[in-house]
Amino acid sequence: MSDESYDTPEQTAAATAEESAPVADTAELARQRDEFYDRLLRTTAEFDNYRKRTDRERQQFAEAAAADLIKDLLPMVDDLERAMKADAGGADTDSVRRGVELIHKQLLETLRKRGVTPIESLGADFDPHFHQAVLYEPAVGRRDGEVIEEFARGYTLGDRLLRPAMVKVAKG
């Protein structure tokens, strides 16, 4: 007898399966890689589309808000144009003044409806968050740091400062 051993069909099939297992694993890994890469590309494209859509919606919202405010201001522009056409040299200057005061009142009401509130400064203590000191002046009978004159009114929109009040402050 010889030492040569002959493989049985079962042994031959097992050896073939062992040799093809790494090839099958590699094919499975390549398929998964391609699937994940495709999913990554789709997710990236979906996110990019989402970002573009939200930017477009934000722009449309800002334009709609601006258009709404401008629409509210147009009647005041018309009233101002009528006031400018009035004869300023005539005896009717009192009615022109009343017209301008009415326009001013309309404008303040429109701003109030939009959430804009004026900053009350006269007599208040100077607050650098809401006031911009233009002048400091010694003032008899006034507290140090008290606002004694307002050059330009300040405004807030909700909690946001739109413009600080330009003021003169008493110096002790």
C-alpha cells in the first residue's frame, strides 16, 4: 500500500468551498460598500436640496414681510406727497402742520402694530444698552447719569434694539 491518500468527494467539496469562501466574502463586502456609497450620495443630495429649499423659503418669508410693511407705509407716502403739494406760503400752513402731525401719528401706529416700541429716555438713568451719549453736561438739580435731553429717539423691536436713543446726560 502506498501512503498516497485519495480524497473522498466530500473532502474535495469542502476544500473547494473553503477556497471560494474568501471570494464570496469579498463580493459581499463590495456589494455592501457600493450600497453604503449609494446611500451616502443620496443622503448628501437630499441634504443639499433641503438646504436650498430652506434658503429659498427664508428669502420668500423676508420678502413677504418687507412687502407687507411697505404696503402699510404707502398711504403715508401718499399723504406726505399731498402735504408737499400744499401751498406753504398761504394762510393754510396750520392745516399743513396738522396734516404732517396726522401722518406722523399714522406712522407711529403702524410701527406699534409691528411691535416697534420707542425707548423712553428723558429722566431715565443712562443705560449704554439703550442710549448713546452724545453730550455730557453739568446740570444743577439733576442726578449724575440722568438723561436730560433726547436728540433722536431710540426704538426696540421686541427684545431687539433697532436703534439706541441719542441723548445728553447730566454730569455730576
